[in-house]
Amino acid sequence: GGYSFGAVLAFEMSLQLPKDELSLMEYLVLIDGSPNWIEGQIKEYKEATIKRSGSMDNSTEAVLAFIRRGFGVEPDGLYEKLRVLSPDVEAQVKVAMSVLREVMPGMLTTDTDYYMLYSSKLMLLAEQYSPKSIFSGSVHLIKAADSFQVGEDYGLSKVCSGR
């Protein structure tokens, strides 16, 4: 099983199991996650953000989604500063952290830089993921009360045929 993005990994690993080994697995446990995990994360950000003209690139979207979700703010002018640095997510994170440190002095640790970069890269990676087949085993889904997932069943009915 897996939690959050780990649910995406656990799902894909279960798809890659040979049929004889899959039969040994009683069920797959997904804790507040599914193969469409990224869709829920990005949708939550987009719905909470003022519509901008044109389309937003993936790296800017990922960094801003982390900031919105983690801090509940988007400092004025940050979008424009990040957009010009795209697709260099590492440069975007450095600029974003600099701006956030000005807006929230003393509230961020050095670990926040790493976590923002890791989370942004994870979102970019997950955005490319699409299951290549349908999972036929049993799935146990545990939902969080404040989840960012899309749909009541987290989209599992599209990728699972089991119970």
C-alpha cells in the first residue's frame, strides 16, 4: 500500500506484479491517494488562484501549488518572477523561498527549501504518469477528510476493475 504520492507508486508496482504473485496479494491499500493524485493537487491550486491570461507552465504551476497548499498565500508578483525562470524549477524554488522569507521572516527553515524542490519535482514527475493497464485486484481506499483528490472514489473506478 501507499500514502499520498506513495499510493501512486504502490498502484504502479501492483500493476507490474506477475499474475502468479498478484494472486498472493490480498488487497492493495491506498491511503488518501490514487493514480490521479496529481490531478487533485493541481486542481486545488487552480481553483484557489485568480485566473491569469494564457496557460501556466508546469514548473511554475508545481511551485505555486506547493506554496498555496503549504502556506495559504501567494505573494504579489511571485507568479511573474517564477514564470520568467521556467522551466528551471530549482531557480524558481530559490526565488520563491527568497520572496517567502521576506513575507514570513523567521518562519521558514532550510528544510523548507528542500521540501519545496522535492515536492515540485514530484508533482512534475507525477503529472506524466498514466496507468498502462487496469488493476484487477481488491483495493481498500482510506480517505482523508480534507483531501485534494478528484472525485468520490479518487478516480479509481477508471483504473480498477476489482472490488
